[in-house]
Amino acid sequence: MSASPDPLPQTFFARSALEVARDLVGCTFLFGEAGGRIVETEAYRQDDPCCHGYRGKTDRNAVLFGPPGHLYVYFTYGMHFCANVASEEEGVAAGVLLRALEPEHGVEGMVARRGVPEPRLLASGPARLAQALGIGRAENGLPVWEPPLAILPRDAAAPEPRVVTTARIGVRGGDQKPWRFADADSRFLSRSPARTPILPSG
């Protein structure tokens, strides 16, 4: 049996949020024993009104301004957590929202936390993903290259994912930036590319 690959290093995340968001598709995200292959991400940057750091640094969004490669967890709609990975250089608010993954590890626990048996409904959306993995406020600020977190590189033996770019989902003001990245062939997306116009990357 071959050894598991090392987690992606912090330097992987010290780049443009758009580059990181694209390159994370096909990587494996783990929290403890649960996780799977990332199939959908979105990028957010400080000059973007949709970014939580657009109006400046606060206690709540400080991780987004911190060193790259740390998990930024926020609470939304008074009921859901969502997980992001901070990117770019320290002092700049930028990050990648983990929108969906294909359940591959610890699936039984994911089913128990979500209360649904259908694999395609376990982590097909940012709130579902966080709930399925058991990510909450306590994980805010953790480095993603150290236990209990890990982001493993794409499997070199597997085909490269066919990544498409679309507008982000649910952003205010109808922002059409092509900053959502999805594996076009995945059954585990939060929304099919067929239902979201595919845009030129930029």
C-alpha cells in the first residue's frame, strides 16, 4: 500500500485566490476521518463587495486577513457554518469558499451528521459540507496542513478534473465575476454547470 501524500504546504495558498480556487478542485479535503475530493470552490478578494473583508478587518473576519492556509469559518443565516481557506499574502483579505466535495472518507459519520443517506446530498453546498464534516466555530483559524485538517494534492494517477468557471452562486448585486470553479463531470456539485452560465475565466 502506498503512503498517503503530504498535505499541501502553506505556500500553495500564498497565491491569488483565483489560482488557489481553481487548483483546489480535485484535491482532497479532510477533517479528522471525514472528507473527500473537492469538486466546487469560489474565490473572494478584498476589493470585491461580496468579500467579508471588503469593509476592513474585524474580530469576526480576522482569519481572512491572516496568514494564508488557515480555515476561515463563518456562521450564516443564524443556522449554518461555511468553511473557507485564507489565501494571498498576510494582511490581505482573500479566501476560497469550499462549496462542495465528493464524500469518500468517513461517509457513515457524514450521513449521521447530515441525517440524509443520499451521497449526493451530503456535501453539495457550503453549509452541507461543513455540517457533514462537523466543522464549526471551534475550527476557525486552524491551519489546513496540520491535524485535524489536511488538504491533499490531486491524485497523480487520476485524470485531471475538467474545471469550468461560472458566476458565483447567491452573491449580492448579480455579480457576474467568473470566480466559481467546478468539476464539470462531478455528480456532487451544489448546482450543475448546465444551470449556471459558463463564463471565460478571468
